[in-house]
Amino acid sequence: MSCKGQEMPTLGILGMTAHKIGKLAQTMYAEYDLNKSQSMILFQLHRDGRISQKELAQKLNVSAPSITSMIQKMEKSGYIVRNVDEKDQRMMRLDLTEKGQACIEHVKAIAEKMDEIAFTGISPEEKMLLRRILFQICENVEKERNR
């Protein structure tokens, strides 16, 4: 599908763009035997530290069954480990392993490269405006969902 489409609704363009970015991400993360969802999990754990599966699912806006299968795959691959919470023995917390921690720099580098590709020819001011608009759209949709 071409990126030219004057008759396409704005949200259609946004969806198409997100899809193309996702496909590029899949290609770039495959080099490290990761997919884009796994890279988001690594990044979230790196940023937030030790968190539960439930917290991780909420932060990534995915369902509990989806996060469970992703975590199982990442655990088998040696990126993350589940540990019993010190304060609540019934709860499991997720931690990055050394392999997961080492992979963070690759995840960040790919994210920066994707940003560079996506924003070629776009000024810092335009990028800042787009970010503001996207955050506003996100907030508007979230308000509607919570009604």
C-alpha cells in the first residue's frame, strides 16, 4: 500500500503508518532473535525494574494471556526470570537476566535508528508538535473508553 492517499481518513493513515513502523521493527529486532513485543517488555522492565506480570500487562496495554505467553518465551530464551516477591510470597515479579540487560542497548539503538528513519526530513518542531497531537489523541481515546 502506498503512503499517498488523499482520500484516506486520518486515522487510516495513522494505522497504516503504525503498521509499517511495526513491520520495520520486526525486521530490525529479528537480528537479536526478538520481536517488537519482546523488545517492549525488555525496555519496560529496564525502565521500571522488578514488576509483576499484571503491572507489565497494564503498562503495555495487553491482555494477561498475551503477556503470559510472551513472558514464557522470553524466559525460555533467557531474557527474563520470574522471582517470588519478598513481601508477598504469592506474587511473582519479573526481572531482566544478564542476557536481557545486555540486550537493552541493542533495543535502544534500534529505537533510535527507527526514530531517525521515520523523522527524516521532519524538523524538531514538527516532531514535537506530532508528539503533542498523538498524546492528545491518546488522552481523548482513553477518556472515551473510560466513560
